[in-house]
Amino acid sequence: MSRPLWTAGESRGTVDKVTELNATAAALLGLLHDGPKTGGQLVASAGERFGAFFSVTRSQVYRELPALAAAGLLKLGKQGPRSSQQYVITPAGKKAFKTWLSTEPGPDHLRSPLILRLVHAGSLGGKQRVAMVDSAKQAYTAKLDELKTQAKSADDPFAKAAADFAVAHTKAVLKLLDAVPTS
């Protein structure tokens, strides 16, 4: 059952439009709490802040921004170089984001191309399986070092908890890779 998370027009005593925030829209509103940003800046900020546990693609950002602006949750800010457009969160956007934060999140959905490949790794030859697993181990080992550094330097306790989770998740993937039969 879906529930409305915000109502545009509420402040005027009318109900113009009711919708539910999806996780990507909420992520963008959260990032805009730090100040105005262009779509490109939002993509970069999302990669820095959420990269280990929540992906936001450029196409998702540019699809959500006009919808959030049309709904009154964002307003247009300054026009930047090369026709880039800043977006600014509105009071209604702040309220919608706070409401989203306080609602039940529902189930998490893991979408991992690596794990999907591992599920079907029996279809590969031994050398192909070894190459896939070795390549993934190298990538995840390098990522683990980076994540450990981020976790150590996190000042905010909430960012620290998320960074610690990213480290634990990456260790779990490495453990999974060690368990995959390569012969």
C-alpha cells in the first residue's frame, strides 16, 4: 500500500497534487540540504556520499529534477556555465524529505551485477571463472582500502556508521569470492 509522503499546495489550504517520494528523489533532496547544486554536481555528490551503498545514475538525476521542480519541492537557482541549471530545495521539499526520512523504509533490494554473474558462473569454463573471480577480488580489495580510509576519517556519527557498513559489505563480498569454486 502506498501512502502520500507530501502534498503540494498544503500551505495554501488546497491539495493540488499528491505523490510519494522514491529513494532517488529523496537522495537528491537530501543532497540539496547542503546548498544549491546542478545536476552534474548532484551526480558527483551522490557518488561521493552514497557510492558504497546506493547508486544514482545521471539519467535518474536528470529525470527526477524536473519532476521535483514541477511538484514544488525544488526551485530553479542560478544559471551556470554551459547552460547548467542549479536547483534549490524549497520549504515543501524540506518537509517532504523529513517526512520521507521518518517513514518505514520497506525492504532493501540488492542489485549486484557481480553476484548475478556469480549465480551463473557454472556456465563458464574454469579459466573464465578464475579470471572473473580474480578481477573482482582485485577491484574489491582496492575498494576496501579506500572505504577503510573513509570510515576512519568520517566525523559525523551517521556517516561513520554508513562507512563502517560499506567496509563490512565489501569484506562480505570478498568472503563470497573466496567461497566461489574456480575449478
